[in-house]
Amino acid sequence: MNRLSSQQRKFAYLAGILVLLVPIILLGMPSDGRPGSGGYLAQLRSEYDLGESDLGQVDPSSASMNLVLLGLRGVAANLLWMDLEYYKDRKDWAQMRATTESIIRLQPHYAKVWEYNGWNLAFNTSAEWDAVPDRYYWVKEGGKFLARGVERNNDATNLYYHAGRIHQQKVGQSDEKKYFREYYFADPDPKFGGTNDPEFNTDNIDNFLMGKKWFYAANDSELRRKQNIQDRTIFRSSPARAQFDYAAARQEDGKFDDETREAWAEALSDWTVKYGQEVFTIPWDNGQVDIRMEMTPEEIRQATTSEADAAKLARAVDAYQKMTNYRYWRTRGLSEAEQVTSDAHREFYLAGEEYKQQNLNAALKLVSSSMEKFEQVLKKYPELRDEDRMVEECMLAVMLFENIHRLNGERLPDEFPLKDLADEKGGLREQIEDQFKRRFLAG
């Protein structure tokens, strides 16, 4: 029989509680923000970047929501995801956006929430609208949403990358790119007064250059936290690829000045000096070995101890160059930085403008000259004969040349520049004819 009185038992329980509180306080004491402050658990969270403040900006409303929901946070998140799909199917965009905001309050540090919804707004929701300005609005919403996700999740490498792709791909490479690139500097929303939306185009620069900035940020983040989107050698090439896209876009816009050639030269430098000299660790036998895309045969020999190993390493470097299309982009950069290539693009562009105005003789003179120059480029860089953009532009030039002769009632010459390329790529003719109609006959 217990000989302790009721009062003594109460004092014993109290003493036990106090004894247990001491380690709880020492372990769980919150940090005041200074290094080394707080209890042991707070210090561990700070050391391994697991605290809310270490992950990014903290939304105080999310903490209050957690208190309200108590242990039903996961259930509530699942229900909201179901609601999101329901509103999406019904095209109820206002409710879909409101539901998205509720989800991120529940799961602010789950990067997939930001990735999925940002991509959904920019690519899927925007496509549901007919008016191009409305589509652009939702593209912007997707980009802004991902930017917010980055603020809340500093080391979410994938989010930086996907934000860059919206500026690079959705704005600069979609079917509406002509309008989107204009809106990027002159937003159709009247509240911006004909200027850019500073929350989307934050630096008032070309969309491809903004994408490049995001990709560089993604590369910096990738050094701290790995990505799972694609092979690392491809992932880290993104900033240079965005610079190539910027240079090509200037040509498509009819800009063939020194600034465009400098853009191509910078793209070549980004590709061969920055990206080309970056070290990548790849599997090698039962271990690993370091390679670079610009690794020379002599450097390969120095990195190995036998001719057999040197040959094997050379094959490995070659395989990664093929996977990243490295040699093509190096060649493209070299060719586009030359004056003859710039002149070929310029004359073809001007020939198209003359053709649309039905100035056929002027168009014929310009397109003939451009075809001669394209022929020179292909002879110097024969690997470009298999490059989609170069082949398409050359084939379009040939079609323009043919159409002018037809409209003039003239017989096509038996021989003319790029004829062998047109014969070789004849299987692409139907596809490229559609592009010709959109470019020169629309409207």
C-alpha cells in the first residue's frame, strides 16, 4: 500500500514535472536570430538550414492557419488540391487562383506546389484564353508565382530554373512570341502606361536576358542543393543557351547591327569559356573522373595513365558533347559572329519585307544575294547543313526565290545557290511551306 499521502504525491509529481521541463527547455528553447542562440534543436535547425527562416521568407498567416487546423493540415491540403483540379476543369479562374493561395499557405516549403501551380498558370491557364493580352496576363501570373516561391524557398533549385523557362520559352518561343516580346516592354494593361510590368520584367531587359539571369541563379543554387530535372551537364548550359536565343531573336526582329553580332560573340564566350571550361564529375570505371567540354586531346592524355584510358576518356568527353549538342552550338556561335552570316540574315529579312510589299525585283535581288552568302557559310561550316534553324531559313529563302520567279512568269534557273540543300532536304518542304505561308502570305 502506498504510504505517501495525497499531498506528498502531488509534490512528487510536481518535482518530476520540473525535472522533465529542464531538458525540454534546454533542447527546445527558440533562437533569437543570433548565431549559436537557442536550444540544441534550434541550433541544429540553423546548422542544417531546416528552420522556417532558413528556407526563405516566412508568412505569419501560415502559422496561424496551422494553429486553426491543428492536426488536419494534411487532410486540408489534399482537399484543396482536389478543389484546384475541379475549378481548373470548370475554368473558374478566380476560384482556382484563390485555392492556389490557400494551398501555398498550408505547404509554403513544398517546392512542387510552387512548381506545379506556376507552370499551370503560365502554360495551361494562359492557353484557355482567346485574347493575346489575356494570355500574357496569365503567363505573367505564373512567372510572378514562381518568383514568390523562390523567395519562400531560397535553395529550391528547380524553381529558379522553371522561372527562367517562363521568360525564355513561354515569352520568347511560343506561338504568341511576337506579341509577348512586345508586351514584355510595353504591357497591354493600362495601369502600366505603356511600360513594362516591373514585377515580371524586373530589370526592364529582354526576356531572354531575364531568363539567363534566372538560369545563373539556378546554377548558383545547384551548387548548394542538387536539381532533378535533367543531367547536370545540360542543366548548367542553360544561361549560355539563353544568350544564344537572345542573339537569334534580335535577328528575327530585323536587327542586324553591331549589337547583334556582339550578342553572338558573348554567346560564344558563354558557351566555350564559361560553360566549356566548367568541370563535371562523371562515372568512370568503379570511380569518377573530371571532364570539361573544351577538354583538348593533350589534356585528356595528361589526365590518364595509358593510351587505352586516354581513348576511353576521349569517348566519354565526346558522348557528353553529343548529349549537350556542344560542338554544334560552338560552330553556330563562330559562324553567326561573322559578317557574311549577319549579311545573309539581313538580306533575307529585307527580301521578305520587299516581297510583302510586292516589290518583286528588289526582293529577288536581295534573296539571291542572301542565298549566295548562306552557301558560303554552309561551305565553311558544313555541320550546319543538319541544323534545324539554318536549314529552315535556307529553305525559306529558296521558296521565296521560287515564288518570285513564278509571280514574274519566269522559268526557274537550272542551277542556283542552295539548290543542292533544297534537294537534300526535300522531305521537309511541306512543313516549311506552312512556315512560308505564315511568314510571307498571312494577312
